[in-house]
Amino acid sequence: MTINLTLNNKDFKKLENIAKNTGKSIQELASNVLHQYSVDIERIKNDPLYQMEGYDSNAPTDLAANHDYYLYGK
């Protein structure tokens, strides 16, 4: 299968340099990245931390950043 991907010059140069330095083709790099991403997603999905009750809750999405507000108010 063939896909077309548009990258800015900076990102393309990075990709080209990584390919050159690792002795891999851009195709190999893309394949490796996709494989690693899928492995990481599975690892995260199976992490016991995310299986804990309360992980999927109705808590505010900005709780970590604004915890003082939620604890003490304005």
C-alpha cells in the first residue's frame, strides 16, 4: 500500500537524518514508529493504574492544573 505524507522541511530533514544515521529507510522508520506506538498503547491499556476504579470519572479535566481552585475556591 502506498500513502502520501506532507512534512515541513524541518521535519523531513530530521527524518532523513535519522534514516541516514540508523542505516534504515524512511519506510522502515515509519513502520518501526507505528509498531512501537501500537505496543505502547497496549502497554498503557493494560497498566494496572488505568484499571483502578475512579480513573474513568466525571472529575474536571483541569483538576491537576487547578487543584487549588477545587480545594479552596477563589
